[in-house]
Amino acid sequence: MDIDSEKLNIYGKMASQVVKKLAPGVKFCLTEDPVAAISGADYIITTIRAGGDKMRCRDERIALDLGLLGQETTGAAGFSFAMRSIPALAQYCEYVKKYAKSGCVCFNFTNPAGVVSQTLSDMGYDFSIGICDAPSGMVRSFEEFLNIPAGTSQAFCYGLNHLSFFNEIISNGENIVPKLINCGEAYTKTDLRYFRKEDLSKKQFIPNEYLYYFYEPEKSVQNILNAPETRGEQIERINREMTKELKNTDIENDFEKALAVFEHYYGMRENTYMASETGEKRDKKYKFDLYSQNDSGYAGVALGIIESLIGITERPFIACVPNKNRALSFLDETDTVEITCEIKNGKALPIAPRTVSRENAELILKVKEYERLASRAIRFHDRSAAEEALAVHPLVNSRKAAQTLVSAYGELNKDYFGEWK
């Protein structure tokens, strides 16, 4: 389902061709009607971009013009994106309550996943589970580097979305975290490329790649300002060029050509990921294998959780869920956290980490306070809470800048969000 008919006609057609090849007996439908898509559903995956790529570009530039990180999840731009994402998702959640099956689970991959998950939970949509493929992507890079079969290790992490930490990654009974931290080659061939060995060797955990922005805020902003494009501008261009080329491709009669186009542009996206911000580039040929048993990506994350929910597997998984039983003791039960979970009585429950370092707890607390305030600001159109949220955000940390951002983002998003009170 998509409200964009052009994209539905292109990417929906590609999806339908995949289904025909993999499972021709499955009934597969395309629609622009959310009620038709949601009616009778057991599981739903939402990944939406209210305002499209062009609004992301404007979010980023407004922050960068103030010398602040314009990243759409961890940076100030994420707040603006949330102002558009949450009203749209709330409407879909109302449809879920009304039209989906009782007990339907809604997986949310829409950014900024941390603020979105917190706000949807605060609004009472307890059937929503936040998912992200960043943790699983990091683990896959470690498995590949150490020649561990993909998907066979088990990662235990804790924190918030894009602010989580791995204490343990277990493979064949061994915690490979110390091995990775102390291996110099891992800093060039895995997602440890964003960190320095001399820094991590003093720690007993591996940070989520997005922690780079918190550890190197000045460097990341300067790198972005020096780059010819922001990440948003880069993605907007790549998506525009890919869509244009696919529009001129006969997808139904020449699917292999369409797939080659998709692989080319998606590979560009993957290899330029975080490159401008960090100076670290990837050089890996992207291949979309229709027949591989690949559980990575956000779709793989969602399907893995579904398998756990219905009892096919008993593997723990990483998701954004409420902090039940205060798995992180320094946060409230109503706070959403990104953490390794297990299924008990059909519910995803967080697994308490063995240890939490003081420095990590302090950073998590600061960002969680931002997320709580951002949730309040967006739910009630509360300008004062919005200013307070951005002022306490570690990557803004300025009352004056916060006030400027709230005014600018309020003006930018008024057609999606309405007015501040």
C-alpha cells in the first residue's frame, strides 16, 4: 500500500514479480487505500516518509544553518521528521484499532524510531513495536568478518534507538565482543570503521554505529558541511534517478533489467551510507538474491519477530519496546528502549543487561529526557515542551538554538502538523 501511485506502480510491480517467483500461490494485492490494506491484518509493517525526500533535505539544512547536526534520527532534524511522521502514523494506528484483526501487531520502521516509538506508546498504541536494522546490520558485518554463518550469533544490547550498546555477541558459546574490540582489522572491515581502537579498547562494549554522532559531533557536522550534498540530498537524488529509470523499464516483461537497476542504485545508497559524515566509505557490490535465506534488513527483523511470536523460533531479538519490569533500572517502565527481547505469553519483554556502564546510562538518560519531552510536545502541540526537548538534546544543548529550531520547524511542517500552542 502506498499513497504515491507512481511509486506503487513501480515498486509494487517489482514486489509482485518477486511474489510470483517465490510463492505464486500467495494472493498479493496493491492498493492506495489504507483501510483495504489494514482490514483483517494480523501483522503490519509501516515505513513511511511524510513529506517525501525533499522535506528531509529541508529538515537537515535548517539545522546545519545553525551549525547543528542535521541527521534525521539522532540530530535536530529528527524532531522535524517526527512532527510529520507521528500524525500520519497515529491515523494508521486508528485504522489498525478499527479494521485489523484483534491482536494485530504493527511494526514501525518509520524514523525517527526512538521518538516515534515513545510517542505511539504514550498515545496508547500498545500493539506497535519499533524495529530497526542498524543493530542486526552491525552484527552481520561482524559475522562476515569472523566467518561466522550469518544469523547464527546472538546479540545482547541495551539503550535507545540509534543509541544502543552491545555487551555480548555470543557465537558458539563465546562472547566475541572483546575479540572484535581488540582486532585492528575489524576497524576497517566491519561497522567498527566509525570508531577508534584506542577509544573502544578502554571499554567493554561495542556502540551502535550512530554513537559516532555523539562521540564526534563537531567532526560530523564539519564533514557534512564540507560535502557537496547532505545525506538527505544524496538519497533524494539517488531515489529520483532510480525511480525515473525504473519508470522507463518494462518491469513485468523484463524483471531482470528492473532488478539490475534496483541493485545499482541500492548499492549506491549502501556504499555511501554515513560516508560524508565520517569520511569512511564502503566498497561492496550489492546483490539482491531473491532466493537467499537472508534475515537482515528491517523486513528480516520484522519476520524474525513474527516467527518468535507464533512459536516457530525461540530466538531473542532486538526491538524498541516499553521498559517492562524496568529492565534498564534507571529508566521508567513507560520509557521505550531498544533492547534484546524474548517472547513470554505472546508479548515482547526486554532482557535486562548484565552490566550498564555509568557513562552509557548518563547518555541514555539525557536522550530519553529529550524523547519524553518531544513526545509531549508533538502529542499536545506544546511549544514550550518542544523548546525544552531540543534544549536538553546533547547535540543541540542550547536554549536559543532550540527556540530558533522550533519556530523554523513549526513553519516548515504547518501543513502536516498544524500550529504550536
